[in-house]
Amino acid sequence: EIQVPTPEMPPVLKPEASKVDGLAFIGLSLARKSDVGHQGSQTHQTAFDLNDILDRNYEYFASTNDDGWLVGGGEPGPPRSYKLPAKDSAHVEIMRVGTFKPEWGGIAEKDIIAALGSGKILIPQITVLPTAVVANTDSPPEIEIRFDMPYGPNFSDKKAPLPANWQLRFIHNQLFKHFYNPSRFCPGAFHSTIVRKAEFRTQKHRQAYFEMCETVIKKWSLAGPQPLSTELGENKSGIWLFTDRTKPNHFFQPNFLPPYDAEDKRDIILSYLAEEWDEESLSWKPATWDEKAVSVGESLMGFCNNQIESLLGPCVPQK
């Protein structure tokens, strides 16, 4: 019998076997050193200056928690700021591991490194596009920058452009099909938290802040999805294994490179995007897209139990 998590706990795969909570995860690092942030910060992406959506002068915000700004270079500390000094920890979680102890419900670090380095998990060239800045449902809320897929992929025309941020769900679904540790889950929609316990000066200040953010989002949207890094001779738009949000310790470069409209690659991509993980039932279901509420159907879900095998040899459907 499947034990479904209560609303009070994260939607982990096996609640009864998830013994100790932890913060290890696989995801993107959006960290970027800034003159106005902590000078110990490292730069892992050059595509977006997240200071464009911050309020370091507190024109709109009245207060935040003691961490202050988590992104845009982090908190510099006195005399520039009087929050806790901290390096930039901007990130997007794709899969929460929890801990590196299997007996606690996690996965041994060496096993994750081996899996991600083996080629069994296809890591595309990561390009992302921020799609919104929102307040979550906490009170006071966290402010998040979202990386949603704005629409579903075209399953009929395999030459059609893929939606922005498709790589996140593509990697997420592969990871969820490969790892079955009890503490596995994904903390909501793909996002990066920029500040916690956000209190605004007035409702008008709150409205003005989100209008400012919408302007920035529109500016970024005009440029389209961007690689996180375009260093000469090396594309570092890959994924990281984090011990926690402050410790991205292992980097994994893309191993599944463009073009993504090649038939074999597009079939693999679409077969993973055809499904989504249902946190309530803890099972797979056909993917739906909010704007049309149309399911892509059951047919592609049975494409192959492990679509990566189709690159290596014949794909034999599971009975």
C-alpha cells in the first residue's frame, strides 16, 4: 500500500522510509558575482542579472528575513547591508535528493555522481527563460522567479520549436525514472527563491514592485531562452549536484547536444515531455497544459521504458 504524504509534509516518494530531511539536490546554479553583493560569490551564469528584479534600496519592501537577498550576488554585509552576509545561492531545484545516506531515505553521493556521469541521464544544452516573478503562498511570502514551460510541445510537427524551459522537465522526468529513493521529490514549480518573508511598505508598493518585475521579464522574453554560460570553447550550461543551496559541489556538462529537431532526438524529448509526476497519487500521468487543458494522450507514454536506449539500440516496448 502506498503511503501518500500529508499536506504538512513534502511529497516525498515513500514517506514511511524517508527518515531524515535534508537539502541535497540536483539542479541549476544561477549564482553570479556582483559588485553590490558578497565578494566571495562565484559566477555560474552570465545570462541574467537578477539584481534587475531586486529592491536593494528597500523602496518597495519594508522587511525580509535575516538572509536578505539570496540572489544577484547575495548579501554583502556591513557597511553595505545589515543582513547576514552570504554568497549568492541562486539555484533551481530539479530533484531533491535529501541526504547522501540511503538509510535515511537519500542516495549515496558516489551513486549520483556515477549515474550522472554515465550518460544514462541525457543532459541537454541548458537554455532557460525567466517567465514570471511571483509571491508564493507562505505568510509572509517568499518571492520567486519562475521558469515555467509557457505551452506544451508540438507532438505532431517534430520540426516545431520546443517551448522555453523544456530542458527542466526533460531532466526532471529522467531523474524521477532513474532514482527511486524514499526522500525524492521536487519542491513545486521550477523556480529560484530570491527573498523570504517579504513584507511590503504598502499594497501600492507591492503592486509597483511586481509591475517593475513584469517589465524586466518582458525585456528578457524579447531575447528568448539563453544559455547559462557561453565560455569560449566550453559550454557550461549543465547541471550541478548540491549538498545544499550554498554548496554546488559537482558539475555535469551537457551530453545530449543540438540539433533537437533531429528525429531520433526529438522522439526521445517528446516521450519524456508526454508525462508528468502527480504529487498527490505519487504516480505518472499524461501531461496536460493549463492554457488548453489538453492531455497529450497515453500513446507516447508507452514509447519506451527507457527512451535513452533507443539511441543505443532497438527499443523494445515493455509488456
